[in-house]
Amino acid sequence: MPNALAFNARRRHPGSALPITPGASSTIRSDIIRGLGHERANISPKYFYDLPGSELFERITRLPEYYLTRTESAIMAAHGAEIARCLGIGRTVIELGAGSCEKARRLCRLIRPARFVAVDIAAEYLHMAAAGFRAACPDLEVRPVVADLTTDLAMPEDLPRAGRVVFYPGSSIGNFDPPQAAAILSRVRDLLDDDGALLIGVDLVKDADVLEAAYNDAAGVTAAFNLNILSHVNHLIASDFDLGQWRHRAFFNPAQSRVEMHLEAITGVAVRWPGGSRKFLAGESIHTEHSYKFRVEDFLAFLAGIGLHRIALWTDPRHWFAVVLAGP
Ligand SMILES: C[S@@+](CC[C@H](N)C(=O)[O-])C[C@H]1O[C@@H](n2cnc3c(N)ncnc32)[C@H](O)[C@@H]1O
């Protein structure tokens, strides 16, 4: 994402980012306050993605420790011809959690779709990314759709049903607990006709040191990304989180096969927002993200349970990441 675009967006909306789902701010408020009041406090990872959060995530994708993006891209590049053969041209590509749309740009070069729909919760960043995509590919119809995958996956009414490919890269499906992931993929299944397909990237179980390094980079970008959720929450619910009182913590939980990200109170701290407050003891934490790590056979069984069956699967030489093509 060119910085100039982000800068211009901030000038249009001085102060900070827009609420992530404009018009739904009371829902957002009660969602966040419910999570903060929980015995094991949590903030949904969907609140990472204000403008600074989206930009920090882009920086994470370029970190040496963050093998996910580069491994997935290498798989897609190595098997591009086969992916193109499986999918053919002229389809409708729908990317979920599109972010910068970088990966979709490469996919669209491969399979030359008729149109591209970019779905994301982060409205402002999405519109900037879609504008960049349009400028780079003026012959392609590019349609941004602002949606929260956890509640809604409605497509524009005039979007053709035939020939859809839902592209869900980055192992973002791993950010949801299994029941929530199953609900999202069932919504995906409902978007597809018999000729439809899901192309999804998933991160595989591997050595805990590799996993933990990916979420604890030496440059501290992941820590900044994690802490930034507090400033977004301050904006959304007018709370008074002081970022200096919290530290980033990420570790692999083998029993749950997931990397967990938390924000830990450095000292005892009270956080206030209009109508409420919460005290945290030193060392008490707010859970911000899960990133489930999969075994290939478990993930394929999970997809099959939703009615999505393996068409093809590609992985890297170290078997760190898999790209799965599945269909009804
Ligand atoms: C980990 S980033 C992945 C971005 C990009 N697809 C990639 O693979 O590099 C997750 C993306 O999903 C979006 N996102 C997170 N939660 C979401 C939700 N509940 N509904 C829709 N989009 C969401 C974020 O705004 C962000 O762009």
C-alpha cells in the first residue's frame, strides 16, 4: 500500500480511522465491552484492522520471520500453471479478507477472471486497495464489498453465481475457532454453484520455535500490530487504554494447535470507558488472536464436513504451508 494513499485517507478523515463497519457502532461497542468484561478478557482480531493496523500487517508480511506470506506466494508461483489449468479463465474471483489485494493481483494475472470482488471488514483500506487494483488492471471489473465474515457474506445481487472462485489466502481461516471457521466456510459453500471452487491457504503444524519466531519478530512489528488494537479500541469505545502499560505476548499452545497472541498488563491497571471500567492485575492479559495450525488430513476432513471436497493440494518442500483447491 503506497504510503501516500494512506496519508491522503487520513487527511480525508482526520484524527483516526473510520469505525470498521460504519453505521454499526453500537453493535461494535457492545461486542468490545462484552469481551473486555469477560473473565478471560478478549478483543476480537477483527479490530486489528484500522488504517495503521492494516499498514502494520503489510509490514509483517515482509518480515524475515513471517514465513507465511512468502511460502504461500512461492507455492502459488511454483504451481501457477496447474492452478490456471484447474480453474480456467473468465471466472468471478471473490477474495475474503482481501487486505492489500496483492495475492489476488497475482492470481488474476494467472487465471484472467471476468471480475474480481474484494471482501474485507476494513472499509477504508479496502477501497484504497481496490482503487490501486483498478489502476493496475483497468480492463478488470473490480468490486469492493465491505463485510464482516463472522456475521454476513452477502454478495452484490447482480453478481453471477456461475463460475465463482472464492480465494481465502494467508491462513486467515486459522484466526477463527473451529465452530466459527465452519460457519464461515458454510457461508462460502452457499456462495458456490456446482462449478464453484474455494482456493484457500492454510498454515501447517511445525516446529514451535519457527511458529513462535513468526509472531515475535526481532523488529517488534508484530508487537506494534498487537498493541495498536488498543488504540483502535480507544477510538471505537472511547476507552483510555495506555499502550505503554501493556506488552505483547505470543506463544504456541500445542494442546490447541494454535499460536495465541495476548496483551499483558505490565503493572496493575484500570481501564475506563463511558459507562464502565475494568481492573487488570499485573500479568493479567487480554487475548487478541488465535492462529490455528493445521494437519493436512484434518483440514481436508474439516472441508469435507462442510461439503467442500479436495480437487488439488499444493505445498512447499518443507511442508510448512498448503494451498488447497476444493469444490462442492
Ligand atoms: C491476516 S490479514 C490477510 C490479508 C491478505 N489476504 C493476506 O493474505 O495477506 C486479514 C485480513 O482480513 C480482514 N478481516 C479480519 N477480520 C475480518 C472479518 N471478520 N471480516 C472480514 N474481513 C476481515 C482484515 O481486515 C485483513 O485485511
